[in-house]
Amino acid sequence: MSHFRLLLSSLLVATVALALAAHAGRSVSSESNATVPARSFEFTYQVHVPGNPDSTGATHLWIPLPQMDGYQDVRSLRIESPVAYAQGRDHEYGNAFAVFTPTPQQAASGFDVTVRFIAVRREHKVTLDGASLKTVSSPASRDPEMRRYLEPDKLVPLNGTIAELAKEHTAGDTTEIQKARHIYEYVVATMRYDKSGEGWGRGDAIWACTSKRGNCTDFHSLFIGMARSSGIPARFEIGFPLPEGKTEGDIPGYHCWAEFYLDGVGWVPVDASEAWKNPAKHDYFFGAHDTNRVFFTYGRDIRLSADQKGDPLNYFIYPYAETNGQPVKNLQTHFSFRDVPATQSAATGR
């Protein structure tokens, strides 16, 4: 009996110790998350599809849906529309979307779609000091999941001018982090954020390096092309900006950014166009994305599903529709946001 009581006492002590350890672990994790800057907001994505009485054949409308990852939680996603829809993902990148299939009567009269959700966006920041001392032989190129991010896109070739620029501006570099940093410095120093005239916004890397101007798409097509030419996996991400210093309002258009992959570290965030617009954050945006954004989709040259008959999409942030296999050109959109307290976003659940 004495032996039994001793054993029971030992088990009780061990159980209490494990419970305390678990509680301590949760406390540390909670405190760690509390120190990471975050922004909670409700986002509204509205689409109006005008009526087309003369349409023949089926109509399909695709709308991108926001991503969930380690830096963005999405809660209370609601889709409002009189039109039947299904949710799916593209085969290559896994981007989520809702696809609407109106009846002939609905297509003829036109219809509306509203997507609302609450999101929490956390800062994505990577410490690169230790990584800069590590020589990388590019094992990522042998990883099937990385292979796509070492290949060209339709408007981002990896040979010719892009390859020559990459070779010139990484000459003498012995580590991947050095190469990525010099490519970033070249893009920020050479490009100019300028949306005048025509040609900008397509993410045409050759146009960007020739014109030396454009918007975020052009900045990051050049960065991604030069990185991939140097053997560094890099990927394109797109979403919307959240105005800093405002708590609600309309959003006129998209924002995009990039990440490159560093062995032993993972995906490293970059925002070259924001660095150009805000020189005080030049160093910050090599290795960080702030909370003033909402992320929707990855990649270029996107084919959404078998129902899509037109060419692959250059990128996917705005709605895309087809009638009888032909793109619909006159879609109307409206995007808006409002900040919400963190307690409200948490209370909604996932």
C-alpha cells in the first residue's frame, strides 16, 4: 500500500508539472504573439456584372478569395449574391476563388456579388543577420515545390536582358542573401514609381527594365526575374493596400509584393515599390511586410479551372468573367475596408 501511495503521489506531481509547463508554454506563445504588430479589419469586395441581353452560351464569373497563412487569419467570410456559386482552387498555385454561374435570365439582367470578411494581418519580418553568413548552394532548385518559382512567366523571361542584369549586379557575390540584396538595391535605385502614360501595370519585366518606371507590378516583375535568373526561387503575391493612418474608406486598386526563398530561413518578404515610396523604410522592406495590406493570391499566368476558355490570367486580383468563352470587359468593382477592434475580430471565430 505504501508503494502504491508513493506511485500515486509521483503521478500527481508529474501531472501538475506537465500542466504548469503547458500553461507556461501558452503564456510565452501568447506574449510572443502580442508583441507582433497586427491590424484587424473588415474588408468588402463588390462586383456588378452588367446585363447582356444578347449573350449566348454560359456565363461564368470568378472572384478571388483571401488567403490564410502564418501572417493572415480570415474569419466570417460571407458571399452575398442571388446567383449560384461554388468555391474552388486553381491547380498550379492553390489560389481560392468563388465561381458564379448565372442563369440565362440572370446574365441578361445583370447581377451583383458582395464578399465580406474579417481579417487579422500580422507583420511578416525575417531576421537576416545570421543568414548573411551562410553559403547556399541552391538546394531549393531540387525541391519540386520550388521548381515553379525558378521558371519564367510569360512577361518575366529569365534570359537575355534580365539574365545579363542579374549577372552584372550579383558579380562577386558568394551567398544567396548577397545576391538578393543587390538585386533589391538595383530595382529600388533604378526604377521610378510612375503610373503616367501607358505600359505600366502589366508586370512586363523587359518593359520595366527598359522604361525604368511603373507600379508595384513592374517593380516586382523585375525583382523576381533577376532573382530567378540568379537561381533564387521568388514568387509574386497580390492583394490590396490598407491606408496607413486611416481607419476606414475606399481602396482604389491593388498592391503586390514579392518573396524570395532562402535555404535555412524560408520565404523572405520584399516590397521594393514601397521602399521606393518611403525611403525611411528602405532597409525594413528587405525582409519585412507591414500590416497595411491584405493578401489574396499567388503567381502569374493563372488558369482558374476547366471552365475558363480564355488565356491564362496575367495575375488574379480583380474579378474575371466569360460569356460563351469570351472575356467580359465591363465588370464594375468597389473595394473598401474598416478597422475593427482585435477583440471583435477574435470574437467572430474562424
